[in-house]
Amino acid sequence: MKTVKSKTGKTKTKNLKKNIKNNVKKSLMEKTKPKAIKPGAQKLDDIQRLVYLLQVHQVELEHQNEELRIAHEELEVSRNKYVNLFDFSPTPYFTLDTEGIIKESNLSASKMFKIDRNKLIGKRFDIYIPMDERGVFQSFIKTVFNSATKQSCELNIINKDKRQFHVLLEGLEFEDTLESEKKCQLALLDLTGYKRVEESLKKTNEELQVLHLAKDRFFSIIAHDLRSPFQSLLGFSEILANEIDTLSNEEIVIFSKGLNDDLRNIYGLLDNLLQWSMIQRNMLEHSPENVNLYDLANKIIGISNQIAKEKNISIFNNIESGTFVYADSIMLRSVIQNLVFNAIKFTEKEGRIVISSTEKSNLIEVSVEDTGKGIPTKLIPGLFSFNRIFTTNGTAGERGTGLGLPLCKEFVERNEGRIWVETEQGKGSRFVFTLPKPIS
């Protein structure tokens, strides 16, 4: 680093040195001025002249030595300033050669890398860069040495403690070095905190988008899926209220059955909406316990059989008696019930549904399999997402909200499991989820 002086300061220093030199010469000349020489004393005169010249030369040498001493002190001051700036800068600095070998580093660099700087010297800088980003660094170094302007790039570095930093590298080749070897100076600006904030903002934005979609979906359900069943209910109830005396027993049964179906659908819709709203507000408590899976499946089959009989669908419980899982019983009940109701909805008359379980390692794998119409491949990616909620009519025209499967995924994951589907269009579907084994 060069010490920069003002033009005025340089001129004053130069004039001062010139005045000192002239005064010294003038004083010496007055002291050594030869006296009148008598004829015949030429030899003595020559000796005195030589002495005079030697004395003048000595004064000039002393003056030059003084100038060198002053220049050396100024150089030492400049060097110390550079060293202090380099060493105590809060920004990590490195000096690298064309091969990326570390030649110098400051204290901040040593602190970031958690390595004594004497041990950094001679090491390749890219050994502290992840393998998949080393090509980016090599390209950056070549650009630095092939350009007269400052270059920059972003990448990650890993220090001795395996801590990762996302940094902005800024590099510039030295132009005034007295050495023949080319070198560049590298500055590291730690962007880890900024990157963390950026990721947080990105995540928040994504969550806001999900909430926006959820809000739109909620209003859609209120406006359409909830309104339509009520219109049907009002129609059936109005007929029964005003024309019951004119209706036959068979007609009364038909209208009553219609009322029951609509009320059941509305109840299921409201139940899913309630659970969904509790998830959105983080109000759903998770209280896991050992649950008898066999008994729970039997209870759900008992509730579902009334709906299944309308389509002559058989439901079987193939879970071994005494099978337990560790889960929240309310959430688990909702998962199995939603899967069974979906299976009934998409299974043709005379079909069958089987609930079964398998023990695998430290997990219990539960499945609900049907002989229904299956699911088109293009619809599978969005089945469990609140962001892509859609509904499909069942084999008897049954409607749904599209909330059931996303709720199942949410509940299964809260119980440390995962859920997926195995399906082939026209050949049925098999929904599978995992749960932890019971705690003994």
C-alpha cells in the first residue's frame, strides 16, 4: 500500500532539503576558503583544493545518507500503516498466486477459518471450498489475473470446525509489486446472515401465498360446496313439510334418505373444515399414545358400513388383533376414516375395501386398498397438497371438498410417519401410511 502525500507537502519537503544542502555547502566553503597563496606554493594549493573537494563530497554523502534515512523511516511508517490496515481489518483478506496458493492472510481471515495464519500460508485456498463449487473458484481466479478491474463471485466456504459461510469474493491483481511472481488480493465478505434473512423472507412469502390460496379455497367451499347441499336440504324438507300428506311411504323414504345423505355430507364437510382451520391457526394439539389399531379400524368400519351398503361394497379388517401404534388417536381416526370414505366414494357397486397392516422395522405400515376406478397419473402429485386442492365426483356422483387427503398427510406427518398412494387407473388404489410402533 503506497503512502500518498499531497503535492504541496512534497514541494515543501523538497525545498527544505535543498535549503539544508545549500546552507551546508555555503558554510563549508566559507570555512575552507583558501587564503592567498604566495608564488611558488602551488603544490600546497593543490593539496588544499583536494582537501576542500573531499570535504564537500563528504558533506554530500552525509546529506544523501540523511535523505536515505528519512526515506527509510517514511517507508517503515507506510509499511506499518499497510500492515495495520491489512492485519486489523474486520474483513478477511488473502494474498494468492495464480495457482490459488495462499501467500498472506490477515487476522480476520485466520479467525474465520479457525486456523493460525502461519498454517494457512502455502495451502490451496480451494481446499476450504465445497467440491461442487471449486470449478467456480478456479474460473474466478483466472478472470482476476486476466482483468485490470475488480472481480467478484459468490460461493460457500467451510472452515476447520465444518461451519459453512456464504461469502462474496472480491479479487484484484497487484499492479505495483516489485516481485516477478503475479499475485492478487482477495477479500471475503460474509453474506451468511443476509442469505439467512433472504431465505426467511422467501419462506415467509411462500407461506403467505399458501395462506392466500387457503383463504380463496375456504371461500370457494363456503360459496359452493356448502351452499349446494343446503339447497338440496331445503328442497327435501320443503316437500316433506308441505306435501307429506300426499306422499306415499316409498316417496317419504326416498326424500328422507336424500335428507340423510345431504346431512351426512355436510357433517363430513364441516368436520374437515374445522380440522383444516385448526391446522391453519396452529391450534391442533398433538397427544400421542398407544392406540389399538385393530379396534379403531373396526369402529370406523361400523360407521362406514351404512354408506357402503348403499353400493353393496364390502369392507374387511385384515389387521391382526392386538396391533398397536403410537399416535394421536383423534388424528389417526380422521386419517383412516377419510381414506375409507374416499375408497367407498370411488369404488363401483359390489366392490371391496380392505384395511390391513404390516410390521416393518420400527414402523407399522397401514393400508386402505379398494377395487375402485383408480386415479389418473397426472392428478397424483397434487393429491396431498393444500395448494392444489381439487375434487372429483365419485362413482355414484358423490361430491367432496378435496380437503380429506391433505388433512391425512398433515396428520400422518405430525405423528412422524409418511403417506403415499399406489394406483392404476381402472384397477383400484392402495393408500399407505406409516406410524411408529407402540412405546412399551
